[in-house]
Amino acid sequence: MVDTADMFRLLQSILFRFEPERAHGWAASVLRWLGRFPWLSTRLRGRFHLADPRLEVRFCGLDFPSPIGVAAGFDKGDGLAEGLFALGFGFVEVGTITPRPQAGNPAPRLFRLRRQRALINRMGFNNAGMEATAKRYANLRFRPGPLGFNLGKNKDTPQEDAGSDYLKTFEALRNIGDYFVVNVSSPNTPGLRALQTPDALRSILVPLKERAKEKPVLLKLAPDLLDEEVDELADLALELGIDGLILANTTIGRPGAENEPLAKEAGGMSGAPLLERAIALVARVYRRTRGRLPLVGVGGIFEAEDAYRMIRAGASLVQAYTGFIYQGPSFARSLERGLVERLQKDGLSSIEEAVGKDAISESAAP
């Protein structure tokens, strides 16, 4: 029997010879095709997902079969969710979606840093817009886990009108998505990160939270914020009743890749070099909020140990994008299997028992 990992290594060696966005387009075509056959998706999920009650998570009132999810950016509203669920993920986040269709930045805009196991992208919220996205996801036939939508503003929307963009997109997708994420932290839309101030966020989050009612609303922050700014925004999230934070988006820094020629390309970097900063941010916010603010950890997760460290730092869920691209279709199951092994080793009966274990012990240390 042919080993899945060997097959992927062969396929990856071929795909990695091509420009990254073209390779992604081919992979997306396969995932879309797979989503057309629910029976096949169901069978594949049986192979790529470890169905174990110890991995189940209750988060923001939603039930997740696994804490391993796909981060926004992989499926930009292209109808890939069913195919991604077939590969075993516990949840899928689609986006970033804007009200109007947007072409994004000129190509090339996606670059591999293979030695660092990283990517640099300056995609620029390329997507078909909220109406086309709503049509694509309105009647999913295979949906074994929660589906989230990551919301953004159009590039040409004035800063003072940003809140209306988030509201419009939410309304278009509210009956389809299980949770929603306010993205003000991408470095590839001019001025977007300026919305990460308390006053700007109030103008976006307060009306959105009032309209969302039972739908969870999360806020995604940048890893490049100062620690004091992160503290301030965590406090704001608690004050406004935001349902959770996602920590963190891509970085404009180049940790561990300063001498890499491609590191000079503009855009946000994702992948292995972000792991330590992402874990530190999760632990900081978990301690700051005393575990009262649900957290999703994202950035640099490649192995089960990475995911487990993120969870023990305070994340109830974790997401991956770059790690999935480099590790292949068995990524979710590999992490799930490794998480169960670590729970057994630590004498824990569920992944929820591990959340914040390290952050609590660090805060209790003299």
C-alpha cells in the first residue's frame, strides 16, 4: 500500500517547482472537486480525522470535533471548505471577505522561504466579494465542524467608513457562518492596522456585536503590536463583550530570515518563525484576562508539540495555514494523534483540561 506521506513528498517536490500561487490554485481545484462528492469526503475524513472525544472542544457556544482548524487565507471564499473538512480539520475559517469583489495586489505576491518553513504574502484581500461568497457556501453538503468567516474592508473604503464594510459582510453571511472574525491586522491593506486602536475598534465592534446577537464575534490581532497595546486591546475585548481573540496574524518582521533574499519582499510573513511570538501573546492575554477571554492560537504550528504548547499557553483552539502547506494532507490527523499522546502522558482526560496549564504555572511562579 502506498504511504500517504511518501505520495505527498513526491507531489510537493513537483508543486514546489512552480510559482506558489499557481500551485495553490491547482490544490484548490482538487479540494473543490472533492467537495462535490459528500460520500467521498466522508470516507476520506474517516482516514484523515482522529475521532476522539478527548479532542472535542466547546468554544464560544459551538462544538468543535477537534481543536485543529484552517486559518483564514487558505480558502479565500473559493469554495474549499468541504474539501478541507475531508482532510480532517475540526473547523475552517474562510476569508478574508470584503463587501465588493477585490482583485488584490499585483502578482507575484506569494513567496516561499523553504529553509525557514515560512511564507511571505501580500495578497491584499483578493476575493469575489460577499454576495458571491454567500452563494458558494449557502448549501454545503459536508460540514462536520464549525465554519467561520473572516471579515475585512475594501481597500478603497475610507477609514471612517470601515465599520460599515464589516457590518455589510456580516449581514450577507450571518445565516451561513457559525462565527465571525474582524480582521484589522493584515499588513497588506494600506491603513488597515491603524484600526487596531481602541477608538477605531469601538466604532467597528460595538455596532457589529449589537447586530450579531447569538453569533460569536472574534477579533484578530497582529503579532507586531507592543505588549502594552495587546494588554489594552484585551481589556477592551472584555469590556465590549467580544467573544474571543485570534493571536496572531502575519508579521511585517523577518525573524530568523533576515539574510534570506526573499525576505526583502513586502508583505506579511507566516510560518515557523512566528511560533514563539504567537505562544507568548496567547500566554500574556490568558494571564491578563485570567482565562475569561477565549483564545485561538495561530502562527508557526507544524507539529503536535507546537499545537500543545499553544494550548497549554491558553488557546482553546489552534489554526494553521503555512504548516498545512508544508506538511501535507495528513497534517490534521498527525496533530490530533500527537495531542492525544501528550494528554495521556500528562494524565489529562481532555484537551480542555490542558488549556492555560503553562500560563497558570508561570503566573504562580515567584
